[in-house]
Amino acid sequence: KKYILMNVPREKLDDVLAVLPGIKSPTVLPLANNDWCSVHTVLEEKRFWEIIRELKELGSEGILVVPIEKMIP
């Protein structure tokens, strides 16, 4: 699993959330620029590149990928 963080145009947020799996739900945080928000979620390695491609097509930027050392449900 990979933890990803990205900046998403607010107008595309619903489209991005429809693509993303989440443990319960992706986390959405506001940015200083009200036209953008930060979205955080966990992705399975096997679908990672497919989902990243979709996120880029939807306008996501600054995608940060962080390995998960441990995850406690």
C-alpha cells in the first residue's frame, strides 16, 4: 500500500473522489488558495499506476507518494 497526497482543483474534487478508494473515505483539507484542496488516501500497489494516471487526467498536481511502514486498522 502507498499513502498519497495531492493538490486537486476544487471544481474537480467530486470526480477525483469517485476514482479514489479509501480506508473509510479520502481525507480532504482546504488550501490557502480556495480554488484548490489537498486530498490524502491509501492506494493498493496493484492499481497504483492506473489510478495515478486518472488523477493526473483530472487535474491533480503535486502528487506525493509515501511508503507505509505499518498500518494499524
